[in-house]
Amino acid sequence: MARDDTPNAASVGATERSFRILERLGERQGCGVSELAESLSTSKSTVHNHLQTLKELGYVVQEGDEYRLGLQFLGLGDRARQHHDLYHVAKPETDSLVEAVGERAQVMVEEDGVGIYVYQSLADQAVRTDSHIGTVVDLHATSVGKAYLAHLPDDRLDAVLDQVAFDDQTPSTLTDAEALRTELDEIAERGYAFNDEERTVGMRAVGAPILSADDGRVLGAISVSGPTTRMTGTWYHEEVPEMVAQSAQIIGIRATYS
Amino acid sequence: MARDDTPNAASVGATERSFRILERLGERQGCGVSELAESLSTSKSTVHNHLQTLKELGYVVQEGDEYRLGLQFLGLGDRARQHHDLYHVAKPETDSLVEAVGERAQVMVEEDGVGIYVYQSLADQAVRTDSHIGTVVDLHATSVGKAYLAHLPDDRLDAVLDQVAFDDQTPSTLTDAEALRTELDEIAERGYAFNDEERTVGMRAVGAPILSADDGRVLGAISVSGPTTRMTGTWYHEEVPEMVAQSAQIIGIRATYS
DNA sequence: ACAGTCGTTCTGTTGAGCGGAACACACGCG
DNA sequence: CGCGTGTGTTCCGCTCAACAGAACGACTGT
């Protein structure tokens, strides 16, 4: 369910094709029909039909010989985010956290076995990577994901781990389910999680869970990430974790009483 | 093209149906199969097929007997917004404008004949309406839209006005094309536009165009809106316009040199 | 003028998206 | 307890529409 390459085919093929086109349009910053047709191994006419339909619906705009994603998706995205009220309470606190540490911070929420960034704040000197709002991340290979998993009830955790494909993304990625479970226990006790180049070489991160203040349920997670050159020593191991955990706690309190 | 009810049918019907379902899911905050099927006058099985497909693609999540929009749309929306670099430069300035006037402000960009809010900032006492990020608005019935139109080249203006259906939304809405043109001339000279309950009864707004600092091209528009009870006298007619126009100018300058 | 793009249009065929009916399950009520 | 009614889900054929491929203009740089 969580991964894209599910074996069972989608029942509505045309819809799947449309979204493949849209996703490709997002990756490249807009492109033409032929480029899309080739990269999706579909005929030009089919791609053209879909683009025309999406254009009429307002989800794609045409600029000369190029097609781009339409801004209407902002509306759908905003509507989807309104269900997760965590966003509104986390936004200001995340901004001040970024101001304090001078790196990058992101707020994650789980959806259907994967993590999705609902907010991201960047300091001026923060490292620009491919992650942004709406980025889908693995729960077991990020500091936010592990902080989240560490506080998940056992049955939910089992369900998530069953879906996870342990395809090591970097040489440091955990590939063993048991090793992950023992690390999650440590994280739960410690209160925050580290990520040392597991997902992206050259990047380290510190994540903390956002817990409901009354029933202790985990609502999401927040993390700060930066380059290995700056994330070192007690700054990486103590001071940043302290600040992240504190911000996470504040967000958790605000989320429960609002 | 700009409006939804275009006579010519979409070539890919399944895609259109999928998006109708998604839009409906957005309006109601998630709902069930039967409710969707009835309101779209489609069979339950068809709706179910589409929902399953969208769920596998990650754009819809299922929670018990309810379906909701998935957070993946955040990614598509963010990608679409990246093309309009206006967003990044306008965000901080809009926030400080809101802090100064204590109402609501929104940044608009044109896309295919309609206006779309790419950012919105709310003060604590701001009026909550149905507008939010991604909201599609008519260019001729909003202060942002008119401020934008007033600085559009003649040929582009003609093209937009041809598409506009003058369906008066409130008793105050302008319904005559010529009357609109004369008002646009005044706006262009004055530098800002007013909106007195044209779109929403009880709401007034002041909008100013965001112009490129070098070639004077109009990039978008920004507006402040609030209730008629608070938007009165010189505050509405002079002070707020002054602040909005100043913010618009700052954004225009930052947008050109960045 | 030519060959190389690009996007667009056309047409036939087949498979897939569709509606309708039947199913399984959860309620609430007498 | 059944019943009635409400879900969401599954099944199954029929037909229409989504697809591939080829042909068409319009450009662009040889």
C-alpha cells in the first residue's frame, strides 16, 4: 500500500496515467509532449489527450510548447492539510526553531505508512536538497520517521514494518528489522532520534516526536537537518537535540489545547 | 477556457471524473462512497473504482468508511508554485503587512484567465471566509483582480474580458464591460483598487498591483480585506491603500532583483 | 531547400471503464 | 432477535472511449 510499485494494477488506468504525467511535470519543471511521451513510454497522442483534459480542468497550463502544473493543486493541497491541524500550530514554532539553529527544519505527518512533510522552514544558510513540502519519506530511514515509529503502538508498528522494503538507500541505512526495533527502543527512552547519512550522504538530522499532551499519542515529528560539516560534537549530540525536543513538546501542547 | 463549464467535453473522461471526485472530497471534508456517487450522479461502483485507484496512487486516504484527500497534493501544489517565484518574495512582506493592518491579506497570480491566491496571511481578528491558498477568484470582481487587470496590456485585457461571464455575484458587482474598463483606467491612474462588497456581502478590500521594477510588467497583485464595519473612513480610503501599495511596490522590487 | 525537431489531428480497434445487481457488514428499532 | 436500511464492496457483462500509430503542419537550424 505504501509503496508505488504495488503489483495489482489500478482499476482506472486513465487516472493512473494522468497522475504519472502530472508527477513527471512536477519533477521536470514543466516540459513538452514528446519528452513526456518518451519518458512514460506512451504514445504522443495519448499524452496529448491527457494534457488537454487536464488543461481544461485547470490543473495544467500551457505556455507555448510547454506544459506546467497548474496552481489549482495549491487548493487541493491546502484542503488536504486542513485535516491535519498539526500544521497550523507547528508553523510558528518551527520558524523560531529554525531561527535558533540556523539550519533546516521540517514537520512530518504519517499517512498510509509513509511520512509526508507538511511544513518546512529554511534558514538562509540551510542546505538546499530535494526535500520540500509534500515530500514523501520513508519512516525507517529518516530521523523524523524513526522518532515517530518509536512512539507508535506495537500493532501499528508491526503493520508499518511489514510494508517497509528495506532497500538500503545509502551504505549507512538500516536494513534489518530487528536492528531497527532495538534502535527504536533507545529512541523512545532518549526522546529524540539521529540520522547520520542514512538517507542522504553528507546530511545529518535530529528528530523528535510530537506527542499529544493528554493521551501521549504520537501526532507527528519534527526534525532539524544540516550538513555533516556543521552538525558535529556536542552541538549535534546535545544542544540541537535539546532544542528540537523542546520545540516538539511545545507543539504537542499547543496541538492538544487549541 | 477559464471557466469550468466549457461546452466541449474532455477527451479523457476517466480523468475528469477522478478530479470531480477529488474536488468534491475537498469541499466536504472527506466523505463516503454513497454520498459522492449521489452528488456526482454516478454509480457507486465507478466512484469506488476511482477511489481505489487514487488510494493506490497515494492521493486519497481511506479512514474507515470515509475517504479524504491525501497529503501528496501538497507536493504537486508546491511544485506548481515554484514556477511563480513571486510567492517567496511576497511571503515575508505580506506577513508584515498583515501585522500592520490587523486584517487579512492575500497574494494573487493570474493563470489562464482567472486569479489564484498563492499566499494568504491572517491576523488574529481577521474574518474567516471561504478563501484560502489555491482559491480561484474572478479577475473582474475582486480588488486584486481589478488591480491586476488595470495594468495588463490591452490585447491581454481584451482576451480576458472576452472570457468573463458577467454573472453578478452580489448586487454591487459590475456587470458591464465598458463600466469596468473606465474603472480600470481610474485604478491604473490611482495605483490601487477598491472592492466594496462586490464578491462577498459585508467585506471590503483594497488591492494593489505588483509591478516588475524594470519593465513595469504586472506580476500579480496583493490585497487587504476586512469587514465593512472596520473598513471605513480614511482608514479604508487612504491609510490602508497607502500601506498596500507600499507593500506591493516592495514586493515588485524584490521580485525583479533576486 | 532540406532534414530534423516540435505539437497537433485523425482513424480504427480493442480493452477497460462503466452501470446495475448482488453481496457482506454494521447499525437502530420494534 | 430479525428486520429494514444504511454503509462499502464485489461481480459481471456491454459498449464506448482511451489508446497506438501514422500522417499532418509549423518551426528551426543547417
